[in-house]
Amino acid sequence: MNIPNLLTVLRVLLIPIFILLFYMPYHWSYIAASSVFAVAAATDWLDGYLARRLQQSTPFGAFLDPVADKLMVAVALVLLVQTHANFWLTLPAAVIIGREIVVSALREWMAELGARAHVAVSNLGKWKTAAQMLALVILLANPPGVTFWVILGYALLLVAAGLTLWSMVHYLLAAWPHLREGSEQK
């Protein structure tokens, strides 16, 4: 167990704390939940940076890091969809969660073919993640309503959903030759 892996485990352990804070009936609970989410999001960047910098990449970290990221984002989106209960949040949340399922399955399948490098994380995915995390931090920090910050959060989440679809198409196009091979053999 090294520092990057400990940070990834910490991110998973912060999820129940984040949920608890989100549901507390106090005016400060939004900021507290958002702060915990922001710390968890920062550990996502930090664990990857340290793993590369210290050359401490491990199979455990390679497995758990994307799982922790997807759990954290999916939980945040589900909580926000429940409390905001509107189209402007629900549609991008469904797109983001759906894309994560499709791309995860695609990466697993491509790995079985020995072609996982064709669907490796791209810079587009990093921009998507940045917009998504910023949107979630903003939305978690503010109660539902029509305010500048909530509208900004919705706008950033829509941008993230657009980048999400774009990156999914990018990954599917990269995998297309392998997807076609299977259908041509039948």
C-alpha cells in the first residue's frame, strides 16, 4: 500500500461522509458536503500525479482509481437529481452515468482483445472531468433554486455532458474496427 493507493481508498471512504453531510438538516450542510466532494476530487488528481511522479503505479491502484471516481460522481449526481428534480440536471446526469457504463464496458472488452490502448484516457476525457467536477462542486454547495451559481452549475454540467458524449463517440470510433471484426466473422 503506497500513498497514491491510500488517497484512492480515502476517496472511497469519503463517500459515506459526503452523503451524511448532504442530508444533514443544517444550512451549512451544502458547503460541508461540497467541501468533502472537492477534497475527494482533489485526491483524484493528486493520487494520479503521485503515482506517476513517484513511479508507484500498481495493479490495485489502476483498478480502484477509476472505480472510486465513478462511484463518487454517480453518488453526487444521484443526490443532486433527487434534490433538484428537474430536466436540466437529470438529462446530463443520465448522459454522464450512461457514458461511464458504456465506456467501462468498452474498455473491459477491448482489454480482453488486447487492444485497451485504443480506448485509453484522452485529453478530451480530462476536460470532461474538469467541467464535471467543477459543476458538481458548485451544485453541491448550493440549494436548489434559481441563482447565478445553480445556473452556472447546470451550464457546466451540460458542457460536461456534451464533452462526455463527444469522448464516448471518440472511444467508440477508436474501437469500431474491433467491433466490426466480430460482426464480419459471423
